[in-house]
Amino acid sequence: MHHRAMLGLLVGLALLVGLVMTTAPAGAAVPPYAAGPGPASIAPARGSQWYHAVLGLAQAHRISQGAGTVVAVIDGGVDASQPKLWGQLLPGTGIGPGAARDGWRDDDPNGHGTAMAGIIAGRNDNGRPEVRGIAPAAKILPVSTGAEANSEEVAIGIRRAVDLGADVINLSLGSTGTATPDEEKAVGYALAHDVVVVASAGNVESGDTAINSPASIPGVVAVTGSTAAGGFWRESAHGPRAVIAAPAPGIRAPVPTRVSPDGLDTGGGTSNSAAIVAGVVALIRAAQPDLDAPNVIERLVYTARDAGSPGRDDEFGFGIVDPVAALTRAVPVVRSNPLLSAPTRWGVGGPAPAAGRIMPGGQARGSAGDATTHGAGATLTNTGPIGAAGPDSSKPSPLVWTAGLGIAASLGVLLGIVTHLLYAWQRATRAGPGRAGSRVRPRSPTG
């Protein structure tokens, strides 16, 4: 009996130790969403690119720099004389009589298109080395809408970008209200031609916090803003269509010298966030050229570092973009765009809602004050990227394993304690008087 009691107790204790080792927050145990660097205590500074450290871009650039990919920037054009963009621009296109035909002139008063192009693909060997693009080996296809843009011009721009060979389209602009049928059809055209469409969620304007169009169109990677500490940028629009978050405030970017004499300026907005995610898409497509657009998007959302409420939420979407994880993690293969389903807190699933029911959006981002209007009439403004159930739902989640181990450990400990108490009680009754003056008869050696 002694040996059995001790064995039960030891089994219980062993299971308890196993449970503690499984659930303790040990430094070696890294949750699957944290493959890349997490938030750092780095304050945005005028002379630094804090988000490079937060996103682990030095490590990501050892894997990919976006070579061979084309990123279309639909904006007010791009200043081809900016040293950070020398050799980075492809012959683009202009829409409307006021736009440069090749897109090689920035007509936005704050140099917004140049800033977005620089965030995406700015060179690291001209000028200040810390001001460089997310994908410095990618090429920019400028699609200029001139000094102003409306929804019709943006829709035309999306189609032209696809026809000119874009791998990803960056839309750091948006308008309040629902998307137009032309915009929806243009996005559908891009998705059908294997192009990833990234758009800024918008900035809060006059209390309107809803996500702008075209970011609100199903299938578009709608990007909200995050901070250096990994929090939600409170000036970012947000809502059920949020897909992913990326750094927004205090981003230093190249601009025309007419905007800033040294050709650099610092601004905040979800325009920056969208440009960052578009650059990460370029990194993925360069590293894995055989991936189609749906699986590129899957990589973005599957590997995003969860933030805010657990799972998908209205502020961060699936989490903060993680370039290193997106380039290195094993990700399940999908057969269709994982965003073409109705969003929920924990993932996506079911048919997409009718376009007319999508919540309207917020607005604006400028290089200096993030409030540059980029349109009139049906106005667009500059705004400053699954497996349906998230990580491989065919396998038990860590929570299930932990719960199972907890139950097993509890039963083992309980069994050990009960066995030990029974043994102690039997020893005590052997030595003392039995009930009604009788004595407990000792067991035979074989009992």
C-alpha cells in the first residue's frame, strides 16, 4: 500500500509540474503571432525611423527587399527628382488634364505621393540612410490623379495600374460614404488579375471614425494606425472592415524640396500605415513569387501580431503587421481571398455584406499636418494590409491543450492525495482501538 500511495502522489506531482512548465510565461516560449519583433519603447523622433526597429526591418531585409515587384501608388503623382527615388520610378500614367502623363510630377501641395512612394521604396544609398523604404528594391508605378481626385478617377487609376503590371496597389486616400459602383468594379478587376489592393482606413475627422472607401470594399486590405508602443493610434478610423494595423505617427519621408528644403518631412496618418503594408506585400511577393494574391493576403493576416482585444477587432483588425513573420512563418494555403467574407471578432466567414451597407469612412493626411484635401465633389482625401477561423483551425488550439493538461494534472494530484490519505488512515486504525471495542484485523501479506 505504501508503494501505491507514493506512486499516485508522484504521478500527481509530475503532472502538476508539467502543467506549470506548459503554462508559465517562460522567455523561451514565443506565441505563434510574435515571430517578429514586438513593440519597443521607442518614441517617434524627427531624425529616426522608429518603425523600422519596431517592425524588425533589418531582419526582414536579409530575406527580401522587394526586388522584381511593382507597387502602384495612386496619388497626386511622384517627384522624380527626389534623390531617394532616383531609379525607383517606372513610367506611370496620369488621369485627367491636370496630371503628368507619366506620373513623374507631384501635384499635391504637400508632396503626398512622393512621401508614400518613399515610404514604400525609398533608396537606402542616397541621402540619410535611416530614411529608406520598406521595400527598397521594389519599383514604383506612379498613377497620378493630379492635384485633386474623385472616385471615378481612382477607379480608372486602379484599372490602369493593373493593366500596367502592378503587383500591389497602394491607395493612401479615401472618402467618406460608401464606395461607388465604379470603385467596387475596379477593385474586383484588380483582385481577378491577382493584384493585392491596400488602402488606408482614414483618419478621424469631425468625430467620424468609420473606415473610408475604398478601404471599406470587401477584399481590400484596410489598414488602421498603430503607435511606437504597439497601441492603437487614436486618430485612425476603425470599424468591422479593419484588416491590419501599421505604424502611423511620426513617420519621416521624402518630399519635394518645395515642401521642405532638405527634401524630408515628418507626418502622421493612416496613409503612412497603408504605404508600410504595401511595402510588406512587395517583400512577400519578391520572396515567394509563386504565391497568388489571396495567399499573400493570408500571410499578412495570419502572421499579424495580435493587439487590442484577442482575435480580430475593430481597431487592429487581425493585428499589427509583422514583416519577419510574414516572410518566415508556415501559413496554410487558401483558395480564395480570405477577406471576401463578412468580418467577425475572431475571423471571417459567410458571405460578404452588400456594398451599400458598408460603414462610411473618415479622412485626411498631409505631410505636415495630415489634413491635405486631395479631391473635390465626390472628394477623396489623402489619409495621412485565412483560414477563416485564424491559425490552422483543423488542429487543437494551445488553449485546448492547456485545458486538457490542467484537467489531467488536477485529477492526478487528487488521486495522489486521496490514496495517501487512505494509507494514512489505515495505518492509524491499525494502532488504535477499533469501533465497539473490536480491533482491526491485520491484512495478510497477499491481501
